[in-house]
Amino acid sequence: MTKKFNWKNKTAIYIGRFQPFHTGHETLFLNALKKNKQVAILVMDSYKTNKKNPFTFQTVKKKISKYLTKFKGKFIIIKIPVVSEVIYGRKVGYNIRQIKVSKKIEKISATSIRKKIFKLD
């Protein structure tokens, strides 16, 4: 039986461009799973909005799915517009939490990964 994402389970929301998805992103995903049953990965459709966004939503989705294969059913990937602000009114029953990671993970840069992929200066 294949595990399926359950829309009724407590879920962390993880927003990003993921251009490309890397170990730092995976670390945040794993931390989110420690406190939640699953994660909704919201991918901004930022393809070609500038040089920092060379990958289409479909490419990003495939990369994330491949990276997180062993967590099938624990995440869903949803395309969203380019986000400029996240807002909320009064306390509504969920937390906004920053996940602290090691300096090594913090130093991982999608920019340097893109440079290696495309052999840019």
C-alpha cells in the first residue's frame, strides 16, 4: 500500500524557490518533519524571473521528489506565485518558526551550486 499525503494531518508549510533543491533544504525539511506529520513544499514559480532562477517548476518538482524518495507520502509539492510577503492577522492556531541549523548547513548556497552546474564565473 502506497503512503499518501493526508490533507487532514498537521502539516508544516515550507516556501522556497529551490533553485536547485540541496542538502540545506533537505535539512530544513527533516527538521520540519520532527514536529509535524508531513510537509507541504510550496515552490515559487520563479522560472526565468532573473538569472538566479534557471529551473522550471517541473524540474524543481522532479529534483525534490527524487531527493526525498524515502519520504513518499510525507510531503506534497505545490506551485505558488512569487511570494513577496507572508501575512496573518490575529493568532490563528499555527506557529511561524525559524529552524536554526549548523554553520556548515547555513553556508550551503544555491548560487554556488548553480555556478557549478552551469560553470559560471
